[in-house]
Amino acid sequence: MPKGFAEQSPSKLGSEAETTVLSADLKLGPGGRVVIPAEIRSAMGLKEGDTIIAEFSEGELRLVTIPEQVRRLQEITKKYHPEHVSLVDEFLRERRAMWGEED
């Protein structure tokens, strides 16, 4: 494993799935640049030119890929709409009714 990496299994938080945590000591470069090590980029599915989301909260900086953030948001919002119901179809049905169009 490359120097500076630690791989560990965090304690399970009510889940049977085990997660591998990759960590590295990073140095802040000119202009505030940070290089994400290749092993972490690979684990995140990142390639040069990709956009990632940086979240800072409670003293922690988290980097999240856009597909992962979309997945998380979909997971959060799915409890607000019934399964097997197209929200787009529902929206269009409401708009057609509002416009006086037939369904």
C-alpha cells in the first residue's frame, strides 16, 4: 500500500456491510490546491476533469461525487412519494388539469 495510507474497517453502525476507509495525509499546495491520491480517486470513480462537491461542516471537509450526492438525495426523498409512481406523470397530469386539457 502507498506510504501515508491507512486502511481500516470502522465499527459497524447497525449494518452488516463492512466499509473500507482510505485515508491519507494531504498537503495544501499553492492556491489552496490539494491532490487527491490515485487510490482514493479510483475508489471514488473519479477521472481528470470530473466535478466533485465539497461540503464543510463541523470542522470536516467532505468530498462527494455528483452521482453519489444524487443517490443520497434520491434515498432521502423517496419516502415522500409512493413507489411505482412517476412524479413527472403526476406533475403533467396536474398541469393538464390546470390548463383545462384532457388526460
